[in-house]
Amino acid sequence: MTPLLAVRNLRTVFDATPPVVAVNDVSFEIHKGETLGVVGESGSGKSVTAFSIIRLVQEPGRIESGQILFQGKDLLSVPEDHMRQVRGAGIGFVFQEPMAALNPVMRVGAHIAEALSVHGIASGKAARERAIELLGAVRIVDAQRRVDDYPHQLSGGMRQRVMLAIALACKPPLVIADEPTTALDVTVQAQMLELLRDMKRQFDLSLLLITHDFGVIAEMADRVVVMHRGKIVEQAPVRDIFRNPQHPYTKGLLASIPGGEPGTRLKGVPSEVDW
């Protein structure tokens, strides 16, 4: 079966002296209806991989080589005006920090309406009504009133729900969620994960879920990609990763999860010299 997204030998570099290779020969696939989890420590290249897929790597970063095949078309070879259509209508994106992604002087409903208008789906009153529907779909209470709120008037969890509503506005087949639960407390994290599961089912989504949290991976992912220093060190079905990890780095990540007897020493991730 042809994958919805196929990343082939992706290499993304940040120009410096010497150049920093943030993503190094990364390859993976996502099929229709699948949730692929990408896990690793901070700085492992997870988010840069995600931004490379939608061609939003900021200078001095640049995609040096590889292929990003989405619905059979290489996104690295298409013009920018085509990419503007892909972003939102083809691939939705839930950013890690909503306050940095949302315009502080725009009402949340206007953010959603703008996404609908840019892609020619709805405008004016119809876009506002659709924005209210989407806010309701992501379980924002009293969406009719909240649609006119500014981002700073919402809690962190509600802002993340707004980001999800924007990502879903144009009904894309693929959503990339970059650390969607990182800035949330434990209770709100659980609500967000439940919401992502429900939205995936309701909107028939494929999901690329980026996280450093193996608990999120266990709960959400079908398959897992483990990244370290810009490279994929292991990828396998989620059950295999937890039951029989193959790479020392994966074993170290799993072993370092807190949960032993009180007072026991936490385990660290082994360095590469120990592999």
C-alpha cells in the first residue's frame, strides 16, 4: 500500500562553523489512519524533522537533501505557492507552544476563519460559524462566546485545543503534533490525548506525534521512531519497542523512566561509547 507520507534520506543542516547536521539520513513512512510516534531527548532532531516536512525550517537551517513524498508528490520539488496549499489543507500542524504560534492581537475565531479563508473553504459569517463548530468539536465549553476571546484569555490547555481546531479546520489527511502535551499539567495532558484520539477517529486522520514522553507513545502510537543526534536508531511497532527494544539508546530511554521503589537511584541513558 502506498504510504500517505514517505520521508526518504532527509538531511537538514544548520549553517555554522562547522555546519550542524540536525537531521541525518532520516527515513520513515506513515500510512492512512496510522499514528507514528517520534521519540527522543531534546535536541535529537524530532522537531526539525517535523518542520522540514512542511518546509518551515528557519535560517540558518536548510534542507540539504532527501525526499518528502506526500500523497505521491515530492514536497521538496514543488514551488512555495503549492506548499502554502499543503500546509493546512494537506498537513495540519499543532505547534509545541501555542502562545508563540497564535497572534496575540487576533481573536481565536479569526485564526480559524483565516485558515478556512486562505484555502477557499469559507469566509465571512460561514467561516465564523465553522470556527464555533470546530471549537465545540475540540471541547471548548461555551464556544459561541469563546470564539471572540484573545489567546491570553485562555488557559494553556484551551490554547492547545485552539491549535488543534486550526489544524483540523481544512480536514487535512495528516496532522503533525509537536509535543502537544509538554506544557500542560497531568490532568490536562490526559484530556488532550483523549481529544487527539477522538479527533483522529472523527476526522479519519493519520497522525505524526512528536514527544519525549514514552507514556504518550504507549498510549497513542501504532509504530515508533526513536531518534538520537539527528538519526533514527530504531523503528518498530510500539509493542515491540516496549517488550523487546533492540538499540542500547532505546533501552536506556526506557530504563530511565521514573517508577522504581522510593529512594532508588534513577538510571541514565548510556553514552555512545557504551554501545
